[in-house]
Amino acid sequence: MIFLGRWAKSFALASAACLMVGCAAIPAGVEPSPNDPWEPFNRSIFEFNENLDAYLLKPVVTGYRFVLPEFVREGVYNFFSNYNDIYTALNNLLQGKPNDAFHDLMRVVVNTTFGLGGLIDMATPGGLEKHKEDFGQTFGVWGIPSGPYVVLPFFGPSSVRDTFGTVADLESDYLFGYVKNIGVRNSVTGLRVVNTRNTYYEAGDLLEGAAIDKYSFMRDAYIQRRQYQINEGREDDEPPMPPYENGYE
């Protein structure tokens, strides 16, 4: 698949760039995790992502929040959330949850029809529960082990299994890979990235102000959350999401 090859090449180039920077040292007093055998390399990519966020993404999102009023930003969020419900339905079906898949498709129908193409969330007030599933979760439900923890350039916390899940998510994503007009595709992709970062705008600041090792906190939160999603499903008492999340929302 041509798009998959392009994505793999981009990932390899980004990883090579991080390797040129070198591996980051594990801070003194921090216990190594058995789930993270590649921690020095992962920390170097984590630092790369942190710098990318600090010097590019966050300033762009700050301008985005300044220029666009909240109701417009909410409409953008709802539009992409409605679009993602299509793929959530597919993954729920692959996970053997046809009832959830049906509700996800009904959300798309309701929000697209009565919510101005998905700009307004009419399904949630109507009693149709919001889910969020991806191929990494589907692979986990199928029994594929997580493998070691991995930090991906640009995407953030992941695992070996979820890395393949991310590739599958991107490969199946029509807006990301199959829109023919390059300008439109890049604009939509950029808007999705900004929308996702806007969702966690204040989360990074909260972590910066805490006297913790941010890397370890995000790693442990990610691993715990993914285990919860796969083993128990999404419930009202779901653990809070870390600032980075695979995929787009």
C-alpha cells in the first residue's frame, strides 16, 4: 500500500532524527519499568515531542484559541468526533460488540442529519453513548500482547501493539490518506492536530507544575488506561487521559 509505505518512511526518518540527538539518561532515583526496556531511547523521543509541542503546537493552538470563539472550536471538535464515530463503530464490530457498533452508527446518522453535518452533538443529549475505539484496542481484544512501551515521534505514548494499531488507523482513515487534493488533505490534517492538542490544552501545564517525572507519569497513565480500555471497556469512572492520545479526535 502506497500510503502505508509513505507513513513508514516518515516514521523511520523521524526516529533516525531522534537517534542522532542521542538517548536521554534516566533521572537519578527513578526506578526502571519492566514495561519500558527502551526507556533511554523513548525519553529522547519524548523530549523531541515536548520541544515540538512547546515551540510549535502550543503556540499555534494558543493562536487558534485567541482567533476562534469557543462555539466554533466546539463545532470543529464535534465534526471530527462525529467522523471518528464511523471508525469506532468498525472497531466495536471487530471486537464483537454489535450493539455498541449500532449505537455508534446511529450517532453518526443523528449528528450528521440533525447536527449540521456533525458540528453539533445531538446524539449525546439524545441518550446515545459516546465510545472511542481504535485498532490498537481491537488488537488487544483479539489477544495480541501489548509488547514493550514505545514513544512515537509526533504521536506520543504507545506500545508495539498500538504502533501497528496506529498504522492501521491511519491506513483506514479516508480524510488522512485518500483525499486526492493535497492542499485540502494537509489543511484537514493540520486542523485535526490542532483540534486534538486544543482538547488537552491545559493538561500539560498541570503536569509541568507538579513535582513529578513527567515521562514516568505519562507512561504509567498510558499503560494503565490502555489496559482498562481493553479489559473493562469505557465506563463513567474511566481514568483520566494523558495529554497525548493516539489517533485524532
